[in-house]
Amino acid sequence: MSGWLFIIFLLLLGGLISTLGDLLGSKIGKARFSVLKLRPKKTAILITILTGSLISASSLFLVILVNRQLRLGLFKLGDLQKKLQENKQVLIPLKKEREKLEKKIKAKETEFKQLEKNILALRSGKFVIRSGQSLVIAEISSSNQEDIKSQIEQIIINANNYTYKIVKPKNKEVRNVLLLRKNHIDEMQNTILNGGNWVINIKSVRNVLSGENYVYAFPELIENKTIVRKGEKITKIDFKQESFNKKYFGDKVNFLISSSLAEVKRRGSLTNEIKLRSDSLKELRDLLNKENKTNFELEAISLSDSRTIQPVIIEFNINYPKS
């Protein structure tokens, strides 16, 4: 039943019952009928009251019969309120979890936007410092805590000055842009204090664009050890007669130098290039032209002891196979 029809029905029903009650009261009054030993006039009033109550009761009954929501509200309101309160209690942790998820989503969106920005910058070559790039490399060794602290502070200052000149080349006044975690510095200081020779390599944590206000860095502590010794053979390569020509010779020499660099890096060297004794390549060419032999081993020999951050200098040595 629609709302308007239901209202019209209630009005008609109320009018009908009130009319019947009025007629009934009038007849009872005229007949001087008495109920419960009441005077006829009071009996008529009682009938009128009962009629009004009947109108209210029938209206309420019909509304309850037709409207399910009202039935639930009248007879199950307490249970509904209790369930509502329980649901609210259940929703509290869910709401908190939702807030956490929204924060994570926002953080990921920010991270994604930064990643997009970095990719665009990488493609356009706008990065002035790459992730993992060394900002300063320095040797340090001491057993005095204050001396170690002073040396570390100076190394960080040097790294900051170098970084600032790269990130803000137009600014003359240098200020602090390098950020390192204090616990990393403390751990490094304690390790050095235990003894030994060390190398501090302060590296950028992420890619940095020109003009950025802060550069996050991480101090890497590496043992300062001997990488190669004087006269040591680092790598070697075979030359074969059947494929020997100028291009082949140049490619082989470059491959030998690259292999030597890879080997010293594997051992822990921080050098980025292998230095070749200035006249070594000329001596090699002259010797090959003189001997006219193309089956041999070409060796890369270290010319001096080299530690972790020291350059590695090599010369070539030809080793002919035994006939």
C-alpha cells in the first residue's frame, strides 16, 4: 500500500469509528443506559473515550501491520541499539586500519610520482649525483677516540663541500646539504676504535637533481688492505696466431685491462681505472714486431703494492709457450 492511500484509509477509518462512537454515545445517553453503575451521562462519556481509544489502537495496529520498520522499531529497538553499539565497536579498529591503508596509499602515490620524476630526469640526463655514487673516499686509522671523531667530522665536511658544489654550483656560500644518520656515524666510529686500517666511502643514497636542498648519504666502512703486491700477476690472456691482426690485438689488450680492473675490484679495490705504465704498450709492440711470434700469453703485472683506495699500475709481460 502506498503512503497516500494508507493516510486516506486511516482518516476514513478514524472518521467512521468516531461517527459510530458518537451515535453509540447518543443512543446510550437517550436510553439512559448505565454501565458499572455510572450515570447515563458519564456512561456516554466513557463510551466516547473508549471510541477514541479504539481509533488510536486501530490506527496503531494498522500502521504496525503495514510498516515493517515501525514494527522493528517498537518491539526490537533495544536489540537494534545493542547491535548498533557492537557494530560501532567492531568498526573502530577497521576505521583505524582504513586510515593506515589510506596513508600507505598516499605514501606509495608520492613515491610513484617521485619515481616518475626520477625516470624523466634520468632520461633527460638531469641527475648531477647518481645513487651509490661516492662523494668522498678517505683513509682513517687511529686508536684515539677524539682523533677518530675529529677525522670523521673533517671527512664529512669535505664530502658536504664537494656535494654542495655539484648540487648548487652557482652559490658561493657553502652550507650543509649532506644528511647522514647519527647512529651510522657512531657505529663507524666504534668499529674504527677497535683497531685496524680503514677506508670511509661516503655514498649518495639516491639520485640527486641539480638545486636540491638535501642529499641523503650513507657512510660505508671498508678495510684498508693490500689488494695487489709488486710483481704480482693480476690477469693474463692468450694470443693465437690464426686470428692475429691489429684490431684483434687492440681488442685483446683492452680486454686484459678491463679484466684486471674487474679482478682488483673483486678483491675490494675502490679504484675506477687501471693505470698502464706509459711506455709499456710501445715496448710490447716493438717486441712483437721483433720476435714475429703470435702465439703467447700476455700478462698484466702490478708495478707496486696497492691498497684499497690506491691506484693500480700495471705493465705487460709476454710469456711464450714452451716448445
